[in-house]
Amino acid sequence: MSAAAAPRLRSIRACLEGAIPSQVATCAPDGTPNVAYLSQVVYVDDEHVALSFQFFNKTRQNILANPCATALVNDPVTAHYFRLHLRYLRTETAGPLFERMRAQLAGIASHDGLADVFALKGSDIYAVEHIEALPGEPLPPAPPRADLLGGLRLCSQRLARCNALDELLQTLLACLHEQLGIEHALVLMLDAPAGALYTVASQGYARSGVGSEVRLGQGVIGMAAREATPVRISHMTHAALYSHTLRDSLAGGDTATGPEIPYPGLAEPHSQLAVPLISGGRTLGVLFVESPLDLQFRYPEEDALVALAGQLAAAIERLQCPDDSAEPAPAGAMAAYPQGAPVRVRHFAANDSVFVNDAYLIKGVAGAILCRLLREHARTGRQEFSNRELRLDRSLGLPEVADNLEARLLLLQRRLQESRTGIRLEKAGRGRIRLCLEAPVQLEEGLV
């Protein structure tokens, strides 16, 4: 096959999913050849791949002495083989590519029962100088599971019509299910000062998990946010670092810190993909999808979700811009004082955790907002508040830049709705919220 007719690297990305181990051939300085199996050959861009560096073996010795190598890869569906002619450039031991490969290797290794044996030492970057399509009679390719391009277009059109954050997130989840066939998904927003992400929307789980947290660098979600890169696992993994961050509710936990809201993820995910939401070069959160089946999120699905995540991030940024035109609600916007048995709300200032009738509700900025509204209501009877006055209240601990106030209000609204405390938050117009109480509230300050 002539060089002009050689396939492009992008067109054979199915061979680089790690479903079938590849083979790499190197040569020692004395001319002795060496062939070894390799866990990963990863697509970097149209001219480069990354090979996993796991052992100080003969392949490693050869490539440091002679930077030329070939890799034999094949399509797991069509059984079509390709030979890549490679030239070693460098090794990366940290950063987005390294972390992405480390996550994928954990999935591959544990899928093969070798999670405790395999460990990525580095990502070896190679220039792809030539690709050979080897002779043979490959099988026909599998039909696509979904019309990704058409589905992406429909999703994009629907998202473009959204005018509120809650509407945007619910539309996204509906589109993922209806247009792309993705049943299990989460959207998490980044709380940069706290070094964590919190769940604001979910689909396909027995419990919503709204308010559950994932630390930066924890699991595929935390790593995608920390490194600002998609992280994907295509095979079942039990590796502690890269399995989903399922955390049980801490019954009877320390009330000064508050138990964690259970993470809603699948008990045994076989495919996971976490895509950072980036706008203006800044990470806002993560779109996370998973499946109980292997190989559900390949390169084409990753491409589609990265494109969708870019539009989602821009829309979130637009919908969370401060609305300076919204003035504080007038003093006369009050509600009749509720009747009935009082609701006991306990606030711990150490981390702004809030318990309602001794059940954990929320913590952090969202907890501080709720207590601020309840105090003002108790003092003046006010029912309506503006986002602007909350944004200007420094006692709430909102960061100076990218406060995500609307996302925090949405989180608080959903936690109150799910907990059925008799306390509700409702939208009262653009840039306004309404506090609704079904019974009197007894607000207490807890001891640390």
C-alpha cells in the first residue's frame, strides 16, 4: 500500500481501545529483536500515540537505546490488523494524558484479574511515521449504536432554547437518554475553594444523590476535573482509585461535620466516562456517564460528549452570570406565619452543616444560605429574596470569582424537596427565590 493510501490514525481509533492487547517490536543495539505484548496504545492526536510504560523490561531498554519501534494493533470487531511505525519522543509521568492512561489501565488490569500487578510508571509518547493496513479479510464493522452526529445536533438545539439552570440540566439528561441512549448520568459542579465537586443533577439511579461530593483527584470524576481532560474506562474495574466513589451514608456520624450524602453510582459499572465542563479555560464541573456493559463509551461517544460538554459549560456560565438588574425584594413581600408543630433546624458554623429534625440536610455554602434565609424570615417575616443580595452577603462564604450561586441554590432546592422537611425554595421570577414554610422553624446553633 502506498504512503498516500495509508490509513489515518483517527480512522483506526477502534484498534486503540485496549480491548485486545497490542504487540510492540523493538531492536537492541546489537540487532537482536524483541516482541512483547502491551496493555495500551492510546490515541493522542492524528500524529502521535502513547504506549504504557509499566515495567523496566527489555522493551524499555531497547527503546532508550534505539527509538524506533513498530506496534501491531487490531480492531476488536472486524479483526483488521494494522502496523504502526513509531519513533519514541519522551515519557510523561504526570498530567492529563498520564492520568487518563492510568485510569484506563486500572480498568483493563482489574478486568483481567491483575489490578494488583499492573501499575503505570509513565506514558511513552511516540510519533506515528507510517501506518500499514495488513492484508486479510476483515469482518464487517458493527452498526453504530446511535446516530451520534444527528443526536448531538438535536441535543444542541434543545439546550440552546433553555433559559434557566434547572431547565438546562433536566434537558441535558433527557437528551442523553432519548438521543444518545445513555441511561445513567450525573452532572457535578466544582467548588474550587473546597476542592470538591457536588452533584446537582442525575438520571437512572435509585436515589438522586443530589448533594453528594467527590474530591478533586478522586476517581474518574475527580481526575477529569483536576486534570481538565476526559477520563474513560471501558472495562469493569475494582481498583480503589478509579472505581466510582460510592460512599455509604454515615448513620450516627459526627453532627459537627455531618454525614455524607450517598453517591448514587452503579454498584458494578463496566464503562465510565467523565468529561470536564470547561468555559473560558476554566473548569466548571463534570459530566459523568456510566453503563453496566463493557465498551459502551468509545472514541466516537467521547467525541460527542466532549462537544456537548462544551456547549453545556458555556450555557451554565451564561445562566449563572450575576443579574445586577434584580433589586432586593421589597420589604412587603412577606408570608403569613405558618402554624403547626415547629421544624427544628440545627446549624453548625464550623462547616455550615444543617440538620432538620436531627436528619442531615446539607453543608457548606448551601447550608449557610438556608440559615441566612431562615434568620431573615424569623426577624422580618420576609419570604422573597434576590440572588443579588445573597451574592453581596460576604458572610455566606461565596468565592469572589465563579461563585456558582445559582447551582448552589438549585442544589439546596432539590435537597429540601427530597428531604420533605416542610421547607421549600421556589423561583419567584428572574433572579429571585421564595422561601416557603409549612410550619414554624426553630433555628438553633449547634456546638462544635
